Amino acid sequence: MKKLRLFPGAALCLALTLGMTVPAMADSGSWQQDNEGRWKYITESGTAAAPGWLEADGNWYRIGEDGNRQTGWFHEGDAWYYLDESGIMATGWKKVDGKHYYFRDNGTMQNSTLRKDETQYTFNADGSFASARREKNTGGGAFPVGFYNTELQALADNLNELKEDSFDGDEEDDYYEDDKKNYDKDASYVINGRLQEIAEHRLQMARTKGYGSGKIPDEGTLSEYLKAIGYNSGRRIMEVYLMNCDGADAAEDKLLRNHNSDEKKRSDRAVYYKEMGLAHEKVNGKDYYMVIFMR
């Protein structure tokens, strides 16, 4: 039997936020699709679910004033929600139109600084992901990024450990518990949200159109692409495409062969940079990565 709950949106937020137990209307029902592809929840008595929030099968949905299941962005009060293509209310990390968002357990979109598992996240005015960094004064090195898959997290960890190893740590001797100074800010990379979007796009295009001599057909080099989309940070930037890898360790080895030698000029070395964005795809058992660094 399916349990059904109907709420106005404000009550849903309050109930979920406070962990309140709200009495359920024990009712058996099912989703039914009409000839135009719209979905309604029909109760055991044969009536359509009323407008508002609905809990069915352990998920939350929003029923519109027309009685149909809603999808996409939904605004209520001061909060934004996202309902996926099946109408399910998003929680946790969700990628929408090429951008990453974080939704609290009650479905509301995160739009302020979030600290979770030694990682500090910031968000843009529209709620999209802006940056992730290790919490300051925790020693630097690897830190989790909530929306990374296993392979991408592994490469990020390797690169952050490399960054930590390159950090001389002299400033740590001058650090005191009551000091606001961020002594280890250069002991790990900052994950830059804009670079993340660009890396994901460039990897997809490289896989689709090909990649050679730092260029993607119809897009050109990274610098040419950034100019075309109007992104001009005025900062030094480097793109590394890692193909046909057997995991993150092999990808790191490839990167270091060309971008970590003391014989290379500083701008060709990965540890020279402060921020990055990473993307990953697995194709026929092989790992492909795009890494974009920025000074």
C-alpha cells in the first residue's frame, strides 16, 4: 500500500526542517498519464490528488493547480526547489542545465556558504556552485567534493596531495589558534565552479569532435574558446586532456610527465596554479579526464 501525504509548500518545509512527524492519509493510489503526456496521481477512491505537496513511494512531488505533476524549477516563499523529469523533488547535489546545485533535505536550494566534511562550498546568486575548498587551517591536501564521482574524486585527491607536498609550510610556524590568517590556503587547490563547467564542456566536445595540439574542432584552443564565450579572468590558465587512462593514478602519472618537471617553466607545472576544474568520462573501460588549472 502506498502512503500519501498532502501539504501546502510552507508546511512541507517546516515539517521536513524540524523533523516533525505528520499524520499520513493511508490511501492506495497510482500515477496515471493522459493522452497529452501529463501525469496525475489518482487515489483509491478515483479522485485526483489535490494541488500542493504530495509524498508517494518515499518521494516528494508537487501537484499544480491543474492537478498535474510538476517538473523543473518551483518557487515558493523565499525558497527554490527543483523537480526532476519524473517530478521527484531534488535533495543533495543535482546538475541542472550544466550547473551544479545543492538542495537541503527539505528540498530548498542552498544559496549560502555550506560547510560539510571539511569542505567549504560557496554558491552564486542564482544558487549554482561557485567554489569548493578545504576548510582553512586544517593542513591542506585532499578534501571531498560532493558531486564528484569516484574516479574524479580520486584524481582530485591525487592532485591536492601533490599540491600539499609542494607547500613549504613556513607560514604555519606563525599561526596561532586565535589568528584569522589562512596559513594553508596554498596547500590544496580551490575547485572553481566556472572552470568546472568549462572542463565538463571541453571534455564532452573533445570526446565528440576530437582533440589535437590543444585544439577542439570548431572551438579551437582553450584561450580561443574562453574568448568566444566572453570569459576573461585576466589570469594564467592551462588545460590538460588525459586520454585512455586506467584510473586516476595512471592519469596523474600522465599529467606529471608533462606538467611537473623542475625543468619546465613554472607556468607549465601543475603545482604553479591555485584553482582548477575537473571532468571525467569512462568510455569502453578507459578513463578520460579534462583538467583546467588557473593561477
